[in-house]
Amino acid sequence: MPGLPAFCLRPRDLRRGAALTLAFIAAVGAAAGTGCWDRADAVGAAGAGLAAAGTQNPAAGPETPREGGTGTATADREAVARAAAEAAAEGKSGKKAAEEVVSRSGDRWGMVYDQGEYAAFTDDLDGRWTGVGLWIESRRDDRIAVEKVQPGSPADRSGLRAGDRLLSVDGHAVTGLRVCDVVALLRGGAGTPVVLHLTRDGADLTETLRREQLHTEPVTVRELPGGITVIKVASFSRGSGEKVRAAVRAARPGAGFMLDLRGNPGGLVTEAVTAASAFLDGGLVATYDVRGAQRALYASPGGDTARPLVTLVDGGTMSAAELVTGALQDRGRAVAVGSRTFGKGSVQMPTPLPDGSVAELTVGTYRTPAGRSLDGSGITPDLAAGDGAEERARTVLGGLGVGP
């Protein structure tokens, strides 16, 4: 039809098989506006410490992403690589020079990793990392606080709690630092000690912890009365998509599903497409552009299209998690319940730099099957709900015939 954007072409009109290894890296945080990891040393998600957002999450930054499309800011790859090479030739930090170019470009999602950081990033995509088991957040007064503690971790065994204020790491004051800089202080080799100075209710605390190799499960499954299977996806790290498919296959006949994507910061888009495939019989999941070239993502055939499905979303539902939500919503497969999602619809891909560091630069945006750009706007759920989202989802599933 004349005048329609190319993103609205039917699936058969777009090239199939867009295999991706790119990650949708979300990195925001109050007082961490330069685009560094927001939640901390213990994220078993795609990209260490990806931020959740929304008014219920104090880690969320005050800004929202700009509208996607050709207006999405990005750094010039050649300029970034050239700056890194020139700095390295002069005996300076290539990474720092590259970061300066990315910062000036306005690419709010762009990041530069040194070799060690990038290796840690790939570990995070596997759902494993080395640290003490803290999620941290930067609050509006520039204070660094513990947002969550990983169960069974060194931090947990030492009695650290959500709400504790972190003052220093190994003697380095952290107030006012970017969250990613605090993460760098917390990370280190397995078995190495780290001294944390904190305050709790006005009392000072000093704890010496030893870093450990940690792991988190990206997909958990539980059963609710009335034949409802809840599939919670914390992140789209490696293997998570197939775990969602396995949970769907294992559910009893007549069951209804809640796909809980609340607080999911995204991850590997290949895993997100696999997860969406659990509930679709082929067809379009999303379209995206990479430097102006349009491509498409398709679900695998054979997913469950019969049993009722509700997706649970909130302001912490980001990026690849929004991709899944948008696909299931646009194709009439699921009812979305919760609050508006974050709105991170840009795509980052890695660029190796001459000094061995890696720049993750924005290259384009993605859209839902109906052609919606989510960058800056997010997804509005079909039914609004806050703390009672799960109960409302149960009501929806009951109306669709699930339960006694």
C-alpha cells in the first residue's frame, strides 16, 4: 500500500533468517547519565547491571530515551576507532579517548569496554559473574545504595540489606560516582577480598567480603491454583529462550500462562525471539534497521497458540523484553497487564577497537509487527495494574476459561 513505512510490510515481504548476536544493552541510572551499567555487580542478566526503570524503581534515571528512527543519536564508528588508535600510539588510554568521542556524539546507549570488562560482560550474558552479590543504585542525592542482595552470596551471608548506603569500597569513596565506576570497584578475581564501608540507620558498618563466582537463574517457573503456570524471565541471557519453551511444553493441558517480564532489562535478542516462539506459530516478531538497512526477526513454527496467555510488564520491562511483549500484543496472542514499559527500542552492536577495547554503539531501532517504535514511548498495557498486577492477570485468565 503506497505511503506505508517499510516496517509495515508483511513477513513474506521481508528477508527471513536475521540471525543476531547483538544484545540490547540498557544502561541508565540516576546520576549515571553517561550510559554506564546501572545495577551492579550481581546481575545475572544480559549486561552487568542493566537498569530497570519507572517510578517504582529508584534506580531509574530522570531522562527517557529519545524517539527512535533516524533521529537516534549514534557515534561514528570510524571516529571512535581513530581516536582510540591515535591515543594508543601516543601511549594514552585508547578506551578513554573512545569514550570521549562516544560521549560527545550523544549516543546515550553507547559504551566502551576494555578487554577485561568485555569478558565480564560476556560472562553476564551467560548468567554468571564474579562479585559479592550486590545490586546497587544511584539515588538522586548522588548516594550509592544497596538495591538488592543476591541470596546465598557473600553480601547475604554478611547480613547486608537493601537500603544500606555504600560509602566506600577498599577505601575509595563512592558518593557521587557513576554506578559503573562503583561496579568496577566491586568486581575482581574470585577469592579476593573487598572492604565495604556502609551506613545503616545512622550506624557505620565495615564488612570484609571475598568475591565469588555467582550465578542466577534467568527463568523460573511456578504453579498457581486453578491451572496457571507463571513463567518469570528475569533476563534474556543465553539459554533463557529455550527454558521458556520447555516450560510451555511441560505445562498441563488446559493451563493458562503468565509470562512475567516485570523488571526484565532485556538481553540477547536471539533469546527473546526464541521465547516469543514458545507462544507463536512462526511469523513476524519484530523489524529493525541497522544503519538504514531493514531486517526482520521471525518466530520458529510450532509454538503454543491455543492456551491463554497474559504478559506482566512494568517500567522495568526493557529492550528485548519489550520486543517480546510488543510481538505478543500486536499479534493478538497475549493480554498485557501492568504499567507502561521503559521504552528502549534502539540496537547496539560491537565495534572492536585497535587497542583491544570494544565499543558498543547504537546502530538503529526496532519496531513491533504493527510497526510501532518503542524507543521513548514503551508499551502501554491492555490493562493497567500496579501492585495487584498478578491478581488482575488471574482474573483475565479466569475470564478466558482458565481455572475451576
